[in-house]
Amino acid sequence: MNQPKSQLPSRGRARRLGGTNNRPSTAGSWNRGDEKKANESKLLSAQERFNQATQKHFQNAQEVLKQGTQYEYESSSEEEDLDNEIIVSKLTEVYQDFGSDVASGDLLKSTAQYLTDCCQSGALTCLVCISSVKRIESVWNCEKCYSCFHLNCIRKWILEGIGKATLLSDEYFPNREQPWHCPKCRHEYCKEECPREYLCFCGKIRDPEHDDMWRLPHSCGGHCEKFLQNPNCGHKCVLLCHPGPCPPCPQTIKLRCHCGKSEPTMKRCGVGKWSCGKKCQRYLTCGIHKCENVCHKGDCKPCKHTSTKMCQCRREQRIQPCIEPNWQCEKRCGKLINCGHHNCEKVCHPPGECGRCPHDSHIRTCPCGKQEYTNLQCFDEAPTCNMTCEKNLGCFGDHKCSRRCHVGPCGNCSAVATNKPCRCGKRERTLACHKEYICDIKCQKVRSCGNHPCKRKCCDGNCSTCEQMCSKLLQCRKHKCQMTCHQGPCYPCPLTTTVSCPCNSTSLVVVCGMERTTKPPRCRKRCMVESNCHHRERIRHTCHNGECPPCKQVCTLQLMCGHSCPDLCHDNVKSKKALRPWEPITNLIEKLACAACVVPVGVACLGRHDVFTFACHEARDHSCGRRCGRHLSCTNHVCELQCHLIQQAPDDVHAGGTCAPCEWECLVPRPSGCTHDCIKPCHPGECPPCKKRIRKRCFCSATQLKFLCHEWTSGSAEVQIEMQSCPGQCPKKLGCGHPCSLTCHTDECLTECEKKIVIRCKCRHLKQEFLCRDLKDQIINCDDSCKKLKKLRAAELRTTEEKKEEEQTSEEKTRNNKKSSRYYKGKPKVVEEVIIIPTELERGSNVPFVVTAIGVLAAIAAMLFAYYNQL
């Protein structure tokens, strides 16, 4: 950064150098470019490393914050807890493969508890100073109760207790040895056993060091090697140096079962004898029945059977339990004893145990004991002598009985003592010798407690112990001393208190008064505190002190929209604020409402054309702006309105009641052949049948036919041909000149005529029928009959004509014409003869009439067509 200017790259210099010499300038430019790229790459790599380091620091900070929030509710302590599970398992690894009868023993459990307390910070408490025993402090352990005390505290306790006791007892017991007692169990130690050195638990190492994380505090780390006492088998403890009692012996030896029936088996020495599982079968104390229990430890249980037993004097009998074979009746023995004069006065007893006569003695004396008699029998009483009794009366003047020898007590001394001192020796008085003089002076000496005076009247110097209660407040500050008033400090409170974790699964037993300062033990079980939010259970975490950490679970409460709240639980949110402006800011716990739902949801537009994504709380009905496009009821067109709300729609395709109606005319293509428009507006389905009438000429053009349009267009080609054919005969002429024999048709007429032709002879007498197609130059010649017939007809014709000429008048002609018409009307049809006569049309005489008729018919047809179109 602080380079000199001469070393900075200069563009001007580079140009000047490049102008003078090309090669150096080229090389210099390339070097500068490479240097620039290298610097840029270095900057980029440094920036990347800086970003990576920043990100790593951020992740570490986040982990620390998480751990801090996880354990923010745990209290701190001066010492960290050791991993007691690893240390206990390491120390007791010798017992890991032992049976349940050893591992579950009381001693092993007690040892494991002592080991756990040593590892737990604050679990060990000195009962003298009522403070925690730290791992680096010198300690002393009691051999009886295994309690741990500070070395300085126990020495102070011993010296103060022995010193005060010595001050009081030296006056009366100058050479008495003063013992001291354990502050907890009151186990007695001699003065020489006062601890002077800091030893490990096993007592082999002086001032053990605690520099190993896996070594038990106040332990040397070596083997205990103390001689085991339970049982006293002579083996040594195999555990590492440990507090508390040594566990049972783990050595394997051959042991017999309790009943002794089974062969010796290899067992642990600490187990002792074992049960083989068979019946004991040893005789019970009654000597009659056998033990029916399974092989067991110790003596057999008393017999539960009953039997008839005689009393000791053998006079009465009754049913008695076997465990009570001897019983006494209430009768006196009454047997004559060995003296032969007296009877036994004892109650029921075994035979032969009456004993000697109580009056029998070889040497007997008088009541005062001065005269002896050797010849007296047991039934004789010793006589009195005539000498003075002289038994000591036990009075102040040591006077003796002045009565003659007598039977019974001597009585009180009747003398009077002058200057008889009182019990304390401070006053004197004349008084009967047998009475004790007690003055009213109270003893002012201090009792052995050193606090209260004797206050006993006329005390002889042996002041009684103080009977008042000490009632001093103990160091626990909760209880008072229940001992009689004493010297020195009060013994520690004998009560203990259990300090448990919140779930009460793990606990420590501490002396009374330490529960306020002792840190609860670390519990590795799950915290069972009920959830204070809407979740059924808390996040799994170990048991702890204080409040549970805030709930970090997802809220999952159902919002009004139906979705679940995705935020973290906010039922108990700590906030700092003042309830009122003039009040101080306090920590409040309040329940916050769920935030607006931000779940992306798809919302269809009003017309259901497309789905758009909105945040759930912003979801609403909207129009996409496109054409509705739903099929109208006509099914031919769609709704042209802008996207709108659809109501009463049968589905997502067809239009609803809010869509615009169709205003188009019917645009459905008409059927082939129909030229008319649909009479309905735009409609669904097929158009109705066309009711318009159309006119068409038949194939023969003789008739104009009328029929409905839909009948014509819906018919097939055959049907249309049938409809366009009129019922009349085809008027077309065949090549032979005959009309077509078929009805009106669309095809060509027949090529061969089927008409029957009658050919006559010239006289028309003879005739013969032929088909027209077979008629080819057929000629019938007249024969003789024709000639004769011709002559006859000629004669008749002349006769008839003559008559007619005569009789015919105008009226007769009319009548004759009517008659002739009637006559021919009833006659059968005569086969047409081939007589070629030119028609009027061919002659051209009726042409104007035909033209006029055609024009009239055309006008009528035009009028009818216009009328049908209006319909």
C-alpha cells in the first residue's frame, strides 16, 4: 500500500518504452498483464477464503447460540461434573460379569452411590463447616459411616472438643484418656487417631494428586487392597481406591449349599453358601418333624405342627405347638423333699429338681451371729443368745444395736448427734443420729456443660450432669440441638435432606441446610414437565433446573383458512414492555396471535380459466380479463363477456345463468338441397324439419308435384326418384310410335315395345295379334271368306244407308247420336288398330291454343311459389 512512486507502474513510461524498443515493450506489457491477472486471482482467492471463514464463523456462532439457548436454564457451578458413568464403570469393571446376586447387593450399590457423589459437584458436604468439599481440598473419611470432612475442620473439631472436656474432667479424672467422636455417626476414636495427614481412600498414598480427568477425586488410582470384612474371608478388595464400604468378595471358591446335600460348587466368595433348590429335610427343634422348605440360609424356621405334650410335672397334658414343648401347669409340686419333714413349694417342675430343704444347714447361728449350733435339725429353729446384738446401725456416729440378740431388723439409732454437718459440710446442727441433715445453701459450681450452675441444695460436690436441653440453633439454621447442655460446638444436624432433580429420578442425600446451596444432580432422563403451550408434548430434552426452554415446535394451529400455522410456537413469548407509561419495563409472557397465512395457494379466476398463485391471506376472487368462452345453450357459440362470476352452471364448460345469451341467427349448415333459412334463432342440436313446400316437375313433365322440403332433402336418391315420379303413364313415344308403357320414370324408355298389334287383312275380316317388337313385314292375305263377307257387308251397308236417309231427321239424328253413344259406352274395349291419322298438333291448327294454356299455367305456378315463400 505504501510503495514509493518510482516503483508504481506508469502507463506513460510503458508507452515511451514501447516507442523506442518493440521487443522490451512487448515483453513488459505481457509481464504487466500476467502480473495484473495474478493479482486479480490472488484477490479473488483471498476474498473467497474470507467469505468461507466468515461463513464458518457464522455457523459456529449459530451453534453456540443454539447450545446457549438449550442450556440457558442450567445453573453454573464452580466445578464441572465429571463423567460419573465412565468412572464408576471403570472402577467396578471387575464386577461387570458378576451375577445379579452380587451386582444388586446393598454394599455394591452403596459403593456405587459414594462413587457417584464424589463425581457430582457439590454432592459431598463437610458436616463441620457445612460447605461443599472440593476435589482439590484435603479431606478425612470416617471408617464407620464413610462421611467426608475437611481435614482442617475435623482437626479443629477434635481439638476443641477434647480441650473443653479436659478442662472439666482434669479436676476429678486427671489421668483419664479423652476420646473423640465422629460428628455424624458418633463412632469413638482414641486421641492418638486424630488425623494429621491427607491420605487417599485406601490410606496408602499421602496427598494424592487430582490431575487426571478419569481418576476419582481424593483417590490414588491404585488398587484398594483392604482386607474384606463382609465376609471376613481374608481376601483383599480388588477395586481401585474408592470411598465407602468395600463390596463383597469377588473371588471364586468351592462352596457347599446351605443344607449340605449337594456337591461343592464354584461360587463367588462374597455370596457365601448357596441354595441347591432341594428340600432341607433337617430335623426341627421338636425332633419329630423335618424342615419342608427349600435349601435355605441360617436356622430352620420353627415347627408349625402341634402335638399332645405333658407338663413338666407329668400330671396334665394338652395340645401344644411343637415350638413350645415344655409348659408348666399351675399346681405346686408338694412332694416330700430329702429332709423328710418339708414338702416342695415350687410350681410344676421336672421330676427330681425339688432341691434341698431350705432349712437344712450343717452350721447354724443365732440371729446376732455370735453363737453357733451344729446339732440342729431342719425343722428346729436357732435359739437366741443372751448377749448384746451390737450390729452396726449405719448412723452418723457409727452407733451399735444395744438390744439383746433378737430376730428381725435392729431399727433406727435412738441417739442424738451434736454438731452434725450437712451434706455439703458448710453448716452443723444437733439432730437425731439416724436422720440426714440437708441445709438450704445451693451449689454454685458450674456443671460439666460449662454453662449452667448446679443450684442443688447442700450438694456434696458430685454435681449431676446438666439436664437442660441445649436448644442452640444448629448450623443448618432450621433445627435446634436436641442434646443435653454440653461443652464445645454442637454436633451437626443429624437430619439429611434429599436434593432431587425436578423429575425426582436422580437425587443426592445432603446434610440438612445444604439443600439451598447444593446444585441439583444432573439427570439424564427426559424432562417430564407438562407442556405450557397447545402442544401435547415438549421437545425431548433432559431434565433440568429452572424453566423449560421456550417451545421450538411448529405452531400447527389451524388458521381460519384451514392451513396450519408454519411459525414457531408463540403461546408463551417473553417481551419487555411497560403495562402503563409511568410503570417500569417488566418481562411479560404473552400469547401472540398467529401471523397471516403466507402459504401459496392457487386461486382460480371467476371464469375458471386459469389458476393464479397468491399468499393465502391475500387470496380473493378476481377476473383474469380474458373472454369467458363458456359454451352457450345453443352449443354453437361461446360467451363473449369478460371473465366474470359463473352461477348456476352445470359444469366447467357450459355457460351459467350469468353468461350473456346468444343473439346470433342459426348458422347451422342446411341439409343438402335445402335453400331455405332456419326459422329459429341460434339453437342447440339439429334444426327443425323445413316446412317449406317445393315444386318439382315429374320426370315426364306432365305434372308439377308439391312436397315438404325436409321430406325431399331427407330422402335418399331412391326415395327422391319415387317422389318425383307421377302416377301417370310416360308420354314419351317409342321408336315405333307407341307411347311408353311405363309410369313416369327417370330412366330411358323401353327399347322394345311390348304393345300388342292386331294386323288385319285388307278387307278387315281376318285378323292376328303380334307384339310390336316382333312385328316385321307381317301381312295377312284375304281368303274366300273375306270375299263373301265383303259382299254381304256391302249389301247390308246399302240397305242401312237407305233406311237412314229416309228416317233421319234433325231430332232423330240427335236421338240416334245419344243412343249410339250409350251403345258404344258399354261395349268392351276394342283392340286398337294400326291406323295412322295425323293429329291436330301436327297439322298446326291448335298451336295458338296450346301456347295460351302454357302461359296461364306458368302464371299460376309463379303465384303459388310466392305464396309458399311468404309462409
